Amino acid sequence: MDKIHPELPSAGSVRYRIVALLAVFSLVAYLLRMNISVAAKFMMPDLGLTEIQMGQVFSAFMLGYAIFQVPWGLSGDWSGPRRMLTIATLLWAVTTALTGLAPGLLIPRGAGAFGSLLVLRFLLGAGEAALYPLAARAVGDWMGTSERAFGYSIIIAAAAAGSAFTGPLVAWSMVAFGWRTAFYLCSVFALVIAGLWYWYATDRPERHPKMRPAELLVINAGRSADASQKQPSKSWGSLLRDRNISLICASYFLSSYVLFMFVFWFYLYLVEERRFSILSGGWFTSMPYMLALAVVPAGGYLSDRLGRRSVAIGGFAVAATTLFLGTRAADAYVAIGALSVSVAFLMATEGPFWSAIIDVAGPHAGAAGGIMNMAGNLGGVASTSLVPLLVKKFGWAVALGSGSGLAIAGGLIWLLIRVEQPGVVQSDS
């Protein structure tokens, strides 16, 4: 199969505006996802919750997020991402606002507050499950084959921006106005992006009023490339029997386990283990994601040119090495630097992961992306549940450092994923 060389992205490229909107969704989603990990420092004493209970609240989000990946992905394949992503984002806004309002105000603190948080975070997870499978469906429709990793890496880089923005914003708002204000503010962001998406997006490129013939030619070339490859059946269950999809999912499970250690526990690690203040801990929590803003798009760009496998393995190798060194560094600032590099290079594998699953699944990218993200977020459920137990029994160094071995395993799995040539993954099924 010949590689397809896309036109350079420009301000007039509708497909890159679609990617830009998806990137804003990604930023907002991570803001809504991570706000509670910073607010937990104030929420726990105010609501009478323990760290174990807060870990279960984190896991409730991950459980809802994992369960609803495939249903949302199927909905995108059947109905298109425009309407479905709008509906999902409205759910984000409602559940986030209620997270600030319900526990301790509408519902008594203690067991009642704990139960309400479990329900609300589960529902938020169920709503946020829509984003990345529907984004995979949109990227598969809107981007040429040889630009998908870069396009999706922009969406992931925006998640890094949201992660970087969350720590300082939530820490500042907690100190200035109390922890509840952070949730009210985040819900407004969700409402704004939902409105913009519904106004501008279309489900198919040819239906967009601003689409130019030259740009549509690039997109249609990508579709022709997909059509030349063997595609799975329309049954999402049959996708699980595809060898490449199964291997990609196994690697993504391990990647997500490691990543979500940082998403939910890095702030408390800095405050409790490294003895940073509430405000400085919030700022340093953003460091890994600020670095990822440069590393992730570079990984996507290289993946489109050098191949999915080589970039994925390289990212895992750097992440594993720096994670091991960072957790054992005596100097707190050296530790932050090493751990920041680890997170950034781990996130750089997202472009290879998502472009590979889109390449394999073709017209069923939404469902396949949902399956992959479900596997990844089951890794997140395991991570959010096991990390506090490991911290209690062995300490932070072991709880975080054990992720090095998992990252190595995740990279080795890519040796078994069949990659025929740069940017093209073939199915064995």
C-alpha cells in the first residue's frame, strides 16, 4: 500500500478544526477527571472520608469509564459522533456541578457523602467514556491514513494540557474559595465546548459546508487505503478475536495502570512523601503534563513516519527507566524531573496506540477504540484501588516504582503486534 501524503495543515483545514475541537474536549475532560485528585486534600477532612474511601471514589469513576467505552463507541459507528458527544458532555457538566453541591450540603457528610460521590463519579466516568472512542471514529473519518497518529496525538496533548492546568487551578480555587467552587467552574467549561461542537461539527466530511474539494480528496484517499485492508466484521464481539486488537489492548491495560498512578495519586505523593505545600504541590503536579505537550505530538509525528511499533517501544523504555530512577531519587526536585519525563514518554505512546487501533478497525474504529480504552481503564481501576494498599504496606517508592516493570512488559508486547510498514498495521484475523 502506498503512503498517502497529506496537505500541510492550515487555518482553512476543516479536518484540523475538527481535531482542534476534539482537543478542547480532551482538555476539559481531563480537567473534570483530575479535579477531585487535587480537591481530595480538602474534601477528605471536610466530608469525613479516608484515603481508602477516596481511592474507591476514584475507582468508581474508572469503573463507569471502563464499562461504557464500547456502548459509546458503537453509538459513534452507528449514529456519528456529533450528537452523541454533545449528549455525553452535558452529562459531564451536570455530574461535575453536583459533585460540588451534593456531598455535605444536600447529603450529610460521612457515609451519605461517600455514597453520593461514588454514584456521581461513576456517572461522570460513564459520560466521559464517550470521548476517546468517538474521537477515534471522527479521526478515522476526517484524517488521512498517514496523519492519524499526529492528529490523535494533538487530542492527547490537550489532555496533557488539561492535566497541567488542573493542579494549579484547583489548588488556587480551593485556597481562595473552597473546594466546591472548583467543581462549579469546571462544569461551565463542559457546557461551552458542548455548544461549540454541536454548532460546528458534522458526522461526515462531505456534509460540512466549509469543506474544500482538495481537502476532501486527502480524506477520501485515507478511506481508500482503509478499504484495501481486510476489515473485521460489524459485530464488536468479533473484534476481540482479532490478534492485533487483543495484543494492543493488553499493552494498553499496562500503560494505563502506570499512567493513572500519576493521574490520581501524584499530588498526594508530592504533598505526603516529598513534603511540598498544597500550592506548590499543585504546581509541580502539572510538570509531567507540561513536558508532555511537546513530547506527545512529536511521538505522533514520528509514528506516522517511522511506524507505530518503534515509537511505542521507545516511549515505554524511557518511561520505565525514568520511573525507576525517579522513585529512588533522594532529591525531591530530581524526582519530579525524572517522573515528569516518565509520564511524558508514556503519554507519547498514545498516538501509536490510537492510530494502530483505527488502522486495524477501519469503519469500526469507534467500537474497537472503545474496546481498547475499556481495557486501558480496567488498568486504571486496578491502579486506583491497589496504589493506596501498596502505599500502606510498602510505602510510596514501591507503590509507584512497581510501575517500571509493567511499562517494560507493555513495550515488549508491541514486538508481537504485526506492523507491516510505517503507519500501517495489518490484521491477522
